[in-house]
Amino acid sequence: MRGVTDDARPQDAPLLDELMPWSVAPPRFGRSWIVAPDARTLRTRWDRLVAAEGAEREALFRPSRARTQASAVASLPGQRTGTVRFAREAGPCPAPVRVAHGPFDEQWLLPDHRLIDTARPELWRVAGEPQLFAVEQGYAPGAAGPALLVTAALPAGRPGRIRPLFRRPGGHEPNLAPGLLDFLGRRYGQEAGALDWLAWTVVAALPSPAGCRVPLPAGPETWTAGVALGRDLLDVQLRGALSGTKPRLPGGRRPYVRAAVPARPTTMAYDSEEEALLLDGGRISPVPAEAWEFRVGGARVLEQWFAHRTAPAEPGSLEAIGPAAWPQEWTSELLDLITVLALLGAREPERAALAARAAEEAADGAANGAAALRAAGVLPPPARARRPASVLDHREEGPEGQFVLL
């Protein structure tokens, strides 16, 4: 799966950083035991930690420069977790939340600010329906895979810059350069909304050393086709959240478990002749080649997903606490992931062709690049557009039970 080549990349195409000006760096956990592929594991780890005492508890906690058991911090926006110093914590586990831990890999996180080195509270303030997060992928020359992914779950792994679609909760104030949507509406003769813009970027975004670039086509035909395709791709990435219909393979095909996944699989392989995914003695088919070959940043998504669930951990650590056997829910998630990747991979040639077409149109003249946006007064965006909006409808608890004034 290849994208547009470096030679086809229009250098005058505006940067996504200019068009979606507010971005946030990815959160940094500081300790890996606070995230897991299943919520039960996190509750077990919490109970083990709060039951420990003295040096054992300190070692299990894994203190860092940013967080120790004595750190005094506020709660995360929207989360009801304790704010007493963790050294005195003896209560029940907070409810884990779903996060995007990596490309197409949703896991669970303990949403406790006392446990996270750099949580990015500004992201938590705007999370929730209908918010979507555009996540730039790292630039690697020649690497296969999309330049931009979109998730409804809060990105909390190691992605690139995170760009919320909206600056305020409830889908208010699009995170776009002021005047961009009006410019697009005039240019293409049709109303353009924030979701239309996001759909276009999913199709047309090109990787570059400076960040994603987004070429703007000369006429409405390419724009309309790109938005339509982008909405389909968005719906697949979001597991049918836009259409209300769960993604399914065409022709009635559906991956099934043909041989049960063993309790502790250690390897994943692909049989191209049988279209089968092999997990030791476990067997899933049909698995289209597009699903197996789908890559992000040059790495196979399926292999990364499997590795995050089977990698060995240090004995005696909280990370070593996990399910005794492969959970059925992981198999269900894997079947869904196969379908998502197969659908995206099957439409990759169409997406790449549209992106190349947009890049060619944008390269035809300065009127089709960033210069046109500068002439229209859309670029550069004002400095205020790069800062998070003031969100005053969240009641946030500060350290030791005090309340934060925003």
C-alpha cells in the first residue's frame, strides 16, 4: 500500500498546521501499567498497588520526575477520580476509559491524573461526542500508510500531533483557520462543513518533513469526489459511527474463527493462499490480503495490535499482570479490525488516485495553493486560533479536593 510519492508532493500545498491551527502533543504516560487492552486487568493492577506498602508500593508505582506518590495534581476534566496524594490512596479503582493507544488499537486507561506524567487536560476538556481527533502520523520517506488517521477516542499513545475537529465541547467552534469554510464554499460552489473538511483531509493529506500538507483541487469535481470518498473512509475508521451501520465486507464475506485461538498465542502469521490469519494453532479466515498488508508508518497494523497483547513484561511488575488466557473479547476486536483494514485497504488505490489528482491540480499554479488562501486572508491564522479555547462549563477538582477556577 503506497501513497503519493515525494516527487508528486506540491510544496505550495498549505500545511495542516495552518489550516487546523490548534494542535496538542500526544500525552506521555510515564508508566505503562496504567494502560491495558482490557479493563479487568487495570482493576487488578490497581488493587495490587493500593494493597502494597512501603518500598514495594513505591517500586510498583514506578515514580518519575513528573509523578511520584507525593505529587499534588488536579483531577482530569470530566473524570471523577481522587486528588489526595496517591501515597494515601486506598480507595476503589477509577472507571477505566477507552483511548486510542495506537493506529486502530483502542485500549483502556486509568484516567487518574496522579498516574500520568503529561495528560494534556486541554484534550480531555473537549473530548466526547461529536468530537473527532485527527492524528498526524510520523513522517518516514517512502513509508507506506495513511498520513492522517481519525478517532473518536481520545488519542493517548504515541501518535504525532493531535488536532481536535472542534475547539469546544459539543461540536462548537471548528478548529479551522477563520474563513476557511467560507473560502471552500465560494471556491467549489457548495456549502462546506467541518466534517466535509475532515473527510477531504483523510483522502488528500500528504506526508512531508514539515508535517501533513493538504492540496486544494482546482475545481468542484475533485473536491466533491474526495469528500464523498473521505466520508466513507471516515465511517470505516470510526466503526460505522457516521452511518450507524457496522462495517462489513462486500459479498457477504465475514472473517470467522476456524480454529480456536490458544490460551497464550506467541506468533502471528498469514497464509496468503488460504487467506488465513494464524495465531499459533488458532486460525481465522477469510482474511483479505488488504487487511494483512495494511500499514501505518511502514508497520503492519495487525502485527502491532498482536504484539501489544502478547509482549512479555518484567516479572513481578504491574505490567506483568494480565489475563490468564486470551480473552474472547480480544478475538471479537480482532475480527472487527480485520474487516476495517480490509475495507480501507481495498479503497486505497481509489484514495491514492484522488490524492494524486488533487496534488496535480494544486501544482498547476499558485492560485491553487497556499498563496490563494493568503490572498483571501485565510492564512496565516491568527495567534489566538493556535491556543485552546476557554472552556468554563467543566467543574474540575484541584489537589486535595479544592476546585480549579479556569
